[in-house]
Amino acid sequence: MEQKSILYERVGRAAVITINRPERLNALDSSVLRELDSALSTAEADREVAAVVITGAGEKAFVAGADITEISKLDVITAKDFAERGQSLFNRIEKFRKLVIAAVNGYALGGGSELAWACHIRIASRNAKFGQPEVNLGIIPGYGGTQRLARLAGRGVATELIITGAQIDAEKALSLRLVNSVVDKAELMPAVLKLVETISEKAPFAVRLALQAIDAAFQLPQDEGMRVESQLFALSCGTSDHKEGTTAFLEKRKPVWQGA
């Protein structure tokens, strides 16, 4: 697929996906969603990619929301399909087999916040702003915002942010545990790429299983999540990387992972 609104670049072991519509503050439309899905497939197929980084082009925005021109044309029938397509893609990100990091470099509003919430880790620059302002348009979040924000920040915080449409800055988001860290804008990509470098030194199959186990904590009751964890732990103990990791530790050397 020809990429018009997405830039894809390999930087070391990172696949950096940049939403490239700075003139529209990187607003999400149907074309962007299709291209983002395609870029994820490219990253998933590349065995050298340890993690995916999603960010926005330009100086102002990560993603400033869904494209209002598209939203203005929706009715009851088309809106359901619109929401489900976005939810499907963001569910894919949430359950992606490799780590996905949101490098939030500016406004992350509406669908932009929902995209960030779907990523496994969020690192924000100090100028980042988050919000679910859909009520100002007479609608509600449709790409998973009501569900993920409530799980991440709790019912009270999610209710206040969604019902008021308020924006919060990066430091407030950090205090609410909605982002993992806040850095100066110039340090955002170096910090994210350093994190990817750290992850790339870990056993890739174990990272994948850990992501599955953590996802179970959000999807299942605790007892069922524990069963999933024990099953995945057992699976990890049957890999060549388990043998290599424990042997390397005992021999006081760096492991050489096989990814299986």
C-alpha cells in the first residue's frame, strides 16, 4: 500500500511510525487508519523490530483527534461502522505482539488520546496535552476512550475528563498515571529510542508473553488472569531462550537470544 499520510522508518531496532498530516494536526481519517494498519503489519513481519513507536509530524500535535469533516457526515448507521473500524485497529495495537510506545509530542485529543491509551507505554513531551473533547461536538468517544481511560485512570477521573471535555497537560497526565514519563521535547525521541534499545536486549519471546499476560489483567477477573499467567510462564520455560537466559546468568555472560 502506498503511504501518503504515514511515514515508516527503521531506527535501530525501532519501527517509527509517524502520522504525517501536520497541516491537519495529524487528524485521523479513514485513509490514515488504513495506512497505520498496513505499517503495523510491516513492523510485525520484521524480525529485527523490537518495538514500534507511534508519533506525530510537526511541532504542534501527536494526533489532535479524528477528522471532523468525516465525523460531521456520520449518521446512526455509518457511525457504528466508523467506531468499530477504529476500535478494531486500536485493539490490534493494544494486543500487538511487540511493544508499542506512544511518543506524544503535542496535542493528543479525542482519537489522538484514544490512540495513546491503546499503546503499551506512553512517553510525553512537556508540551503535550490530552483530552476527550467529544462532548463539545455532541458525541462521545468512539475508539475505546470510555473503556481504556476508565481502566487506566479510574472511573472518577475518566468520568470527569469525558463529561467536561477538559484538557490536561503532560504533568497532570503523569500524576494520574496516564503517561509513564515526561521529558523535554528535544529529548522525547532519544528517550523513546533508548527505551527500545533496552527492550531489544531482552528475550523477545518472553517480552511477547509478558504483554499477553499483562493484557489478561485488564480483560479477565484476577483468578482467570492468574491461570493465564501460569500457562504463559510454563510456555516460557519450554523455550530455548529460557535455557540460554539461565545459563548465561550462571556463566556471568550476556545471553544470545534465539527468540524461541
